[in-house]
Amino acid sequence: MSMPAPPLTLGVEEEYQIIDPETRNLHSYITELLSQDEQMPTSLNLRPELMQSQVEVGSYVCRNIKEVRQEVTRLRRSVLEMAEKNGLLIAAASTHPFA
């Protein structure tokens, strides 16, 4: 008798570019963001990328698309709020237009 397969799960990782709001250039700031532990929600799962002007976030394991939507919305809102507190913007794009 075969065992039933475990239910499928979903997860999302997104990378954002850290942008200077005045020049619209990429801004190398990930080290400073990560050093602000008291401001960073532990549920954000914030990780540095190779480029100092990028940040990666990862969702919790989700059971369905509704949970994914809620989680992605929460992550995006949290990253944007953190950037704004530091006078920065966040962009989600494959390549920065000035790069």
C-alpha cells in the first residue's frame, strides 16, 4: 500500500532594488538596513544579495494561492515601509534602467 503524498506547498522569494528617491539611482544600503535589527520585523526574512543595492525577502511556506497573495502583500508593504523610514525607495525590476 502506498502512502499518500504530502500536500503541495508554495513559497515566494522576491528581490528589490534600493533606490535613492532624488537621483533614482541604485543606492548601496543593504548593510545599513540589516544593522537596524530593532526596526526590522523578524517575520520579514530579509536577506542581503551580492549587490549592496539589492535586498531579498522570502515568504513563509503557504498552503494555497490566497496565503501567497497575503504573504507577498505583507512582504512588499514591510520592505517599502522600512525603505521609506530610511529615506529610500524600493523597485522591483529585472534590470535598473540606469545600470
